[in-house]
Amino acid sequence: MSESLTSKWLDCLKIFKDIVELDHYKTWFEPIKPISLEHNVLTIEVPSHFFYEYIEKVYVSLIAKTLKRVWGINTTLEYRIPVDSGSSNRNGKMILPTNNALHNNINTHGGLWKEGRIENPYTVPGLTRPRIDSQLNPSYTFDNYISGNCNKTFIFAGKKIAETPGLNTPYNPIVVYSQVGLGKTHLVHAIGNDIKRLHPNLTVLYVSCEKFINQFADHCQKRMVNDFIQFYQHVDVLILDDIQFFSVAEKSQDAFFAIFNHLHQSGKQLILTSDKAPKDLPNVDERLLSRFRWGLTGELTQPDFETKVKIINLKLKLQGNSNVDPDVINYIAENVNTNIRDLEGVLISLIVHSSSNDKEMDIRLAKKVLKNIVKEQTKELTIDMIHKVTCEHFDINYRKLFETTRKRQYVQARQICMWLAKKYTDKTLVEIGKHFNHHYSTIIHSIKAVDTMIETNQQNMKENLVDIKNKMYL
């Protein structure tokens, strides 16, 4: 490579860097290598065919103007792309001209584009539909998605996305992660259904990551990867469920990277779910992980007691069982501490047992149904664990319970800690008092005070204790 070519290419890079965003510059311009300039044809090497296609679609005009500015001639562009060693191409390279082929020759390979419209890859072969089926479940809406402390942030964000999806929202992408059965899929379907309701002209598509990967593999075998990417790049709202599957399908990550970049830069909305935080996903390219962090990322947590009661009441109402004893509902909510899916399973079992045996849905029947689900507490609790969970529940500083302040919120939290420590640990009153820097007589007074508040349910004591115990799986 001549010094002149290197020097002028560096001049081009300075112009690109001034015009495009830094992240895009590093992604799409830094990897380019100038190879030669012969007869006004500049040959550059790019890493992959995906890269070539994206440059041609998004940046070819900028590059052409920059070349003319730097070289002062009508320089044309030619791409060199590394290919597999087994290829018949000379020197293991593939040469492609610049002609903006993605715009002019989209239909040459019989892909997903035909006659100016997108064909639905989810339909039965031989059958066509004029529009893309969203693949959304119409029964998953915000109307039947119970709000609680575990999910209210995402309900708020989801409704904002539905109002102005894509460019006009800071929640792009939105990445929701949680353990199984806590409502991720319901939430993203609800967002998608709301977008369809408010913006009927937008193309909304829900797809599981597993299906995305299988489609990618199928198109690789047919040598139609470009068409696969083109299809997804023309979606307005892409909902991709369970992105953790990318961990075992690394080749599909390049395709999704190209799709993600195009959609995001075009102001289109991306909605993603995972069973763990993106930072904990193994074998996922850092380029993708960094893009997942551009918007809102957060966790759906276990529903608290109050939220579980609301969920149970809604499910029972939908099943035509709205007159169930509140004690039965509270018992189920207090004893199912796994996930919402298990909660629904318990309710279905309870309803079936009740109707098939013509028995009243009472506590005795509920205990019978739950006997294989409710587990005895096996985890060894410490005073410090109780202390931390109680402070988290009341959203107060851990160290406040060591102070002698008489503010009600701190006094009550400390009393609850002492009551729980006495009930659920084998520590003596003296040992409990030592933890909180209080005399054992204060522990006795606190336990009596909590007992009194339980009897009269002052300060919602029963609900608070149930919530704290649920968080400790008591």
C-alpha cells in the first residue's frame, strides 16, 4: 500500500468521523482497509458480505462524496471480501462492484422481497398474505396484566413505547429479563398489541429467538442470508423473545447485529427479553451487548403478596369463580413463592378438584392441592438476613435500625426484625439485643408490640409480615 493511498484514506476517515456518530464510525468505517487505487477505482477490503451490504445501503453516498472531495476525481469503489479457504475465488477473495445492488437488484435471488412487498416467512408454503402476520397473542394485553412493584416500571415504559415507538422514545431498545414464569412474554405481547391498536399502519412482528435462529440456519443452507436480513430490516417493531439462545448460535449474531443497527438507526423499535441480564449472557458478541445497553434494561422480579392476590382474583374471575373465600386466596398467595406460572397451575388444579368432586373451594382443599408445591423452610436464617430484607421492604437504610431514633418508621421496622428473629431463629433475647445494640428488655417490649399490632392489624402489620416472609421464603 502506497503512502499516498494511506494518507488520503486517513483524510477520508477524518471526514467520516466528523459526520457520523462515533459508535457507528468505529463499527462501519474503522474496519475498512484501503487496498489499491488503479484507473480511478479504489479497492477496499471489508470484513464480510453483511458489511458490504450495509455500507452499500447506508453509507455509499457519503463515501462517494468523500472520495471525490479527497481525490478530486470521479473515483469509483470496488470491494474485496475475504472468503473461505475452500472457495474457488482467486487469492481467497471475492470482488464486488459498487452499484447499490440492494436497491436495484433485490429480486434477483427470489428472496423475501417480491414485486415491491414483503412476503410472510411464517405462512404455509404456496399460500400468500398481503401483510405480515404479527404473530402476537391477542389475549395478552395490558388490561389483563396485573401491575405491582415487580413490573410497574415496565408497564409504564411499555405504554410509552406504544404511544411513540422507536425514534421518539428513550426506551429503544427495551430489554426485559427475569426467571421463567414471571410475565415477560405477556408484557411484550401487550406492548405489541397496544402498538397495533394505536398505529395500525406499522408492521409489528413477534418472534422467538429460537425461531429466528432456525430461520437463519435455513436461509444459510439456501444461500439466501441477504434476503433473510432484508426481510427483518423492513419491520417497524421487532419483538425478539429469549435472546439467551444467541449464546449457542454465534453465527446468527452477525445477522441480528446488522438487523439491529439498521432498525435502530432508522428509528424503528426493538423489544427484547432474556432469562438473565445481558451482561451475564455467555458467548454473545460484545458489540451486541453494548447495543442492548442503549435503552432500558431491567428485571421483572417476584410478585409481592398484594400483587399475587390481585393475580389470583383476576384468574378466578376469568374462570367464573369470583366468590372464593379470601382466606383461601391469601393462603395460596402466601405459599406459592416460585412464579406466576406455578400460581396459575395451582389455581387450575384447585378449580378442577373443586368442580370434579363437587367440593367447596376451602382451605382444606387448597392445602391438599398445594401439598406437593409448598415446601418447608430449609434455609437457615440469620438476624442479619432478616434485618436486610426488612430494610429493603420498607426502603430504609440498613444502619438506621442501629440508631436510637424514635421515628415511627424506624421503630416499627426494628420491632418487626426483633419479632421475626425471635420466631424464626434460635437466637436468645440477649443475642438479638446485641445485634441491634439494645437491651433484651427492649426485645420483649418489641415482640409484644408486634403481637398487638397483628391482632388489630395496625399499620397493615399482617400484610407487611406476609410480604417480608415471602421475600425470605418463610
